[in-house]
Amino acid sequence: MTLRIKQYVKIKQSIFIFLFGILWNTVFSQNSKPNNRWFIQPQIFTGYTIGEYKSGFGYGVGIRCLYDFEKRFLGGPLFLGLETSFLSSMGFVPFENGFDYNRRNYLLVTPVLEQNYKWFKYGFHIGTGIGYYLGIQDLNRNSFGMVTNIGWFPIYEGKAVTPYITYRNDWVFDKNKTNMQSVSIGLNF
């Protein structure tokens, strides 16, 4: 009886290894033509902030540098890079008595993982990063946070510069949690 169980386990392991190998080759297959490139994405964004004590409109500006490292995952190329952005989550809220203690200003530095998908003449991208939010105001502490984005860009054959638009979501875990949902526009070089 134990011999049959051992044979059954070996067969299951062999099938699992075989299927994992097929999955690995299809998901992480190489591009047909190598496209090692750096992409630079300057961006500006504005949106609504939901904070613990106060909510309002904010803005930000930043740059994202991505490298296409020739790997594919679930049909789309993967990009790995670094984002640096200035985020003022209550930037459009007027100052109260000369100084607004509820304003949240951060300098974001985060590694970013992004993936692109193509659909006819359009492209979609999804990205995420967990990074360091450096508080640049007296009451803002240095904290960790998460940035996610999902967006759209047109595919122009042979063009070096393309515009893009993105829905962006920043979570900052400072003394009080802050969430900024914004629309980002930029160029992809």
C-alpha cells in the first residue's frame, strides 16, 4: 500500500514540475526582438485627499525612470524603476492664520514595478511601489507609503515621445493615515 502512495506522490510531483516549467516558459518568455530601453516619465498630478482630520484638493509633480528588462509576465512587458515625486496632499487648501498644520507635504522616493498591456492601438499600464515619504514640513514625519497607478497611453509606431494619463493612488502612513486619489498626466520618453 505504501509503495502505491509513493508512486502516486512521485507522479503528482512530476506533473507539477512539468506544468510549472510550461507556465514559466510562457509567462516569462523573452521578447522576439530585444528592446532594452530606459523610459523617462515626467508627470504632474492633482486630486482629492482623504485624511484623518481634514480633506481637500492637492497636487504633485515628479519623475519616473523605468527600465525594460526583457521579461514578460501574463502577456505584458515588465518595467522596473525609481520614482521621485513631490506630493502636497492639501496643496489647494487655503492657509489658516498664515500656516496650515493639516497640510501634508512629502518627497516620495520609491522603487516602482510597472507592466504594460497592448490592445489594438492603445496601451494600458499598471504600476505599484512601496516607498519612503520624506516629510518636508515640521509636523510631517518621515513615513512609509504605497503608490499605485493604472493608466492609458496611445501606441505610436516609430514615435519617441508619447503622452499618458493615469489614475494614481497614494497611501501615506504618517502619524495619521492620508490617502490621495489623483489624475496624473505626463510624457513617456
